[in-house]
Amino acid sequence: MEETKQDFRLDLAHKVFLIKTKDVPVDNRETLKQEVLEAIQKDNLAPLYQHLCSELGWTLDSAKLAEMQAANTAKLAELDEKQKDAEENLGETEVRDVMLARAEYLGSIGDREAAAQAFDAVEKKTASGGNKVDLLLSQIRLSILYGDWRRVKALVARAQTLCDEGGDWERKNKLKVYQGVLALYTRQFAAAADLLLDSTATFTASELFPYSRLIFYAIVAALPTLSRSELKKRVVDSPEVLSVIHGLPGVQQLLEALYHCKYRQFFSSFLEVVDEMRRDMYLHHHVRHYSRELRAVAYTQFLESYKSVTLESMATAFDVSSAFLDSELVDFICAGRLHAKIDKVAGVIETNRPDAKNALYADTLKKGDLLLNRVQKLSRVIDME
């Protein structure tokens, strides 16, 4: 089945993100600006034009704005006439179709407030739960364009409620991708990995992004969160992943480096993937956190094979300097992310992984002491009374 073309509003959102995010190296910001302005003028996106001029400090062309607003007004008047005709001469279905066209048009030009009111009016005339979900998904894409993630979260929750009440499988599968995007944006990588990997075999949300991008997001979310067994089952051996991973720069090499313990290629492939994340509007603000999490996973995995290992041999394995690795490991050990200690004099890293039974025993004692303290405090209060 042929993929639906990506919603042009999300393509615009990505270009706007690249224009305004100054820490992303982009050689052609002026070209991107011209592409955005051409798309705005071509489809008469007057409300979006006003918003971007205000947000990005662009000079507003009053003549162009008036021209676009006139085109918007004419189109809305035409739709109003169609609705009036449908109300007088046709049935409820035709009236709803015209109302939907009006709501979609308002959403397409970026008029958030008017679109929200129009979609609410259409929803009141919509009986099917599946069609109501479609209305919400369209509003979610509009909210992403404006970076209104609070509204995205609220709309996703409403769509989930409708699906729980009896939505069809196609809408449920599509909603999973939207939920996965929200989870990515809000740094819930474990939830995002589950949602996006579950969607690889039933992907129909290509209005958000193409299939190859779904696989990129799924692997990125899975690497720091899935266990080795789950990573092999759901990613390494997945036919859906294998069908496109070779076209994702650095991703296949990073997956191989981590799963097959090819640590020498870890940092080179890792930096390539991080650079791609930095240019992504859903992942950009997580790069520093993600980088730290994945490095912790790689170091932990390497040290699990040893009781002790020299700092030099581990540095050689990762193809980095001993000084760099030393500073990295110290940070992770101090943060409690690595169960190890460094003998700087001998140049040795000694692992001290806690025994599971001893850890459970210590936890039980700690909780028992806490309970006894509370009981004693309670008994003193009772004695006083």
C-alpha cells in the first residue's frame, strides 16, 4: 500500500525548527526561510505568516498579508455558502462534510483558535468514534506545527479514551505512533520504544513521517532502554527493522556496536546518530541526556564481563584515550550509574556489582527499620493520650 504523503505542516514545522535553533549547524538558513515563505504564500497561510513573523522577527509584508487574508476570507465565504445550501437542501451527512472541509481549511492555513472551534462543531455532528479520532489527529498535527505540546498531550488523551470505548484497529495502530512521538518529545524513551516498535508492522501514520523515520525513532528509543534479549527479539532480528536500517546513517553501526560488542565503532557511529538527533525537532532537546544514558549502557555492558580490567585496555576497546575514559567513568561512578572503582595507581578498574540477594536483604532491613521507627513514634503518641 502506498504511503500517504507527509502533512505539509509538519514539513514546515521542521524547517522552522532548523531556522530558529541556532546550535544546529545549518548552512542554508536563508534558503530554508525562502522555502517557508514560498509555501506560506502559495497556500495563503496568513495566520501562520503572522505567527512566524512575530516569533522569528521577520519583517511582515503588509501587502502580502492583506492579499493572503483576502484569499482566506473568499474561501471561507465559499464554504459558508456551501454549508447554507446543504442545510437548506441536503441532509446531515452533507452538512457535516462541508463543516469538516471548513475545519480542515482553517487548520491548513494555521488558524488555531478558529480551527479548534470548527472541529468541536464537527465533532458534535459526528457519531463514529473512528471519525472523531481522525478529527483529533488532525488537530494534533496543527498543534505540533505551533509547538503546543500541552494541547498535543490533551488531544492524545482524548483520542485514547475514544479508542478505549471501541475504536477500530486502524485508528488504534495510528494513535500508537502519535503516542510514541509524544513519548519521544517528553523523554519517555522506554514507552516510546514499546509504542513505535509495536507500530512497525502496522504503520499507517505516514502523514507524520515516512516509514524509515519510524524505524529511526524506534531504534533510538530502544537502544538505552531494552535489555539485550529484548533488543535482539524486537530490533536486531526484526524483519521490519532489517528492511530499512541500512539506509539510516550510523544507526546500523551503532546497533551492531552495542549488541555485538564492537566497541571500537561505538563512538564514531554514536556521534553520527547524535548529529542526526540534534537536527530533529522531537529529539533535539534530549541529545545531552540521551548521550549520557547510552554511554552508561555501553560502559556497563563492557564492565559486566570483567571482575577487573586495566583502564588502558578498556580505552583501547573503545578507541579513546585513557584520560578521556577516566573522566567519563569517574562521573558515572560518582552518580551511581556504574558499580566499579578505579585504582588510579595500578591503572585498574575493579567492578563491584552488588549481589541480588544481598541487595534485597539490605533493602528489607532498611524498610524494616523505617517501619519500626514509625511504630515507635505512633506508640509514643498513643501513650501520651
